[in-house]
Amino acid sequence: MVSCLARSLIFVVFSFSFLCQAREIALTFDDAPTPDSALMTGFERTQKIILALQQAKVPDALFFVKADYINPQTAKRLTQYSEAGFHLASHSFSHQSASQLGVEAYALDMYKAHLALKPFNNVLGFHRFPYLHYGKDLTEINHLQNLLKELGYKDGYATIDNFDWYISALLTKAADEKMVINYEKARDFYVNSLYDSIEFYDALATKSLKRSPRHVLLLHENDAAALFVGDLVAHLRNKGWKIISPQQAYKDPIAKNFPQVAFHKQGRVAAIANSKGFPESELRHPSENENYINQAFAAAGIVEAK
């Protein structure tokens, strides 16, 4: 018979093991290699992201490649990510919605991306659907998932969505219009906005899964990431989060739990919650809205005319 003390020790060990797996997060970046902008060249962006990740001692990051961006110059940037120890994966060829293209056209686009990535090193067999659009209905969704497997890919799902791309677009627009940018305020806005989304989806996971999974954060290879991803990592660690590799994150049990619902556009955690009866209205953070970001960005006083 197990004594009360032994039972207590078992409970403590189990609880500690569970907590060690909680609040872990991996960084992934869509749309690499994004072209030059008014803020910086693509080459500068890549250098800044690599340096920020290395200085923050991020164990690995995964760059989902929009393959029609690849040309002799941008290919060098992808090679730089690989040579820095990071990894590449597929984000389609032309970045079109699978829900709009249909199965046959999307499958062809997916295969073109597969061929375009063949010359590169450090490519992992993950594919992320643009806009997190998996298909127009469950039949198409499952068909495309089967085609992914035939090509040797796994679903490069995200668990945490956000509007980092729109925040970056506002900064780039301000630079293009010769506005004065307060980078300290921009940094705080970026970090706090993304952190709010991270906590939102982790809370949703706790409600629907009864645990915090190994999360996959969806970012973009954009100017805001180049400027502030190191600050985001520092903030996460200060809040008790552990940065892990995408390979570790994709070993979480939810990687094998593909929800049989049509709702996937907010990521895997939201899709699982939807499959358990959570309404779509509860599966999206309020900041995932252009009007919301516009108002909050303006209120933060980030830019002003010269």
C-alpha cells in the first residue's frame, strides 16, 4: 500500500512535470524572404532578425518561405538563416487562400513551393497555409491534408495568431510618408499587443485542453520583427515563458489532434476549442482587427508628422 507521504510525493512530481511543459513557446516567421521596404532592405531585415535571435539565445526558429519571393538575391538571405542554424519550411508558392483556390490549384501551388525549396539546406517538412485558410469546407480540408502527407509534409500549424503584420505595415507606411516614429513607443506597442494575444490563446488552451500546450507563435519576417523580436523574447521570459524550438513544439500531442471542423483560421488551439463547442466569437482576440489596431496605434502616439 502506498503511504500518504508517497502519494504526496507522486502528486508533487506529477505536478512539477506538468508545469515544466506549460508556458513554452516556439517562434515561427511567415513570408520569408519579404522584399525591401521604406524602413529597411530585405538584407538588413534578415541581418537584424538573425542578430536579435542569436543575442536572445533563441534555440531555433522556423521561417516559412513564400517561394515566389525567391530570386538569386533573396535566396542568399534564406541561406543566411540556414547558416545561422535556423530552419526553413513551406508557406506555399504564391500565398493564395486554399479556401478560394480549390484543391487542384492549391495542390499545384504547393508542389511548386516544394520544388523551389529543394536547393536549400535546413528545410523541415512543414507546410503552413497562407492566412491559415485550410480549404473551403471539411472535405477540401481533409483532401489537402492527405496531399500534404503524400508530399512528405506535416501541417505547420500555429497556436497563437495576432496582427503583427498590420502593426509592421503601419510602421512601414509611416516611414514611407516621412513621419517621425517613436521607436520606444512602437516597441512597447508591438510587445504588449503580441503578449496579450499570447496570453489569450494560452487561456483558451487551458479552458479547452485543460493544459498549456507547447505553443507555436505566428510572426512574420517583417520590419517590426527585425526591430523588436528580441524585446518580445525578453518580455516573454520575464513573464515566465520558456522559448523552445519549433521541432519541440510540434511534438506536443495537439500535433496529432487535427480537429474535424472547418474553422482553422485562428490556429490549432482555436480549432480544437471550436471542435469542443466554443463559438467562433470567443476564438479571436479583439486586437485581431484593423480598426482596433488603428485606434490603439494612434492613441499610443507612435508617429507624428515632421
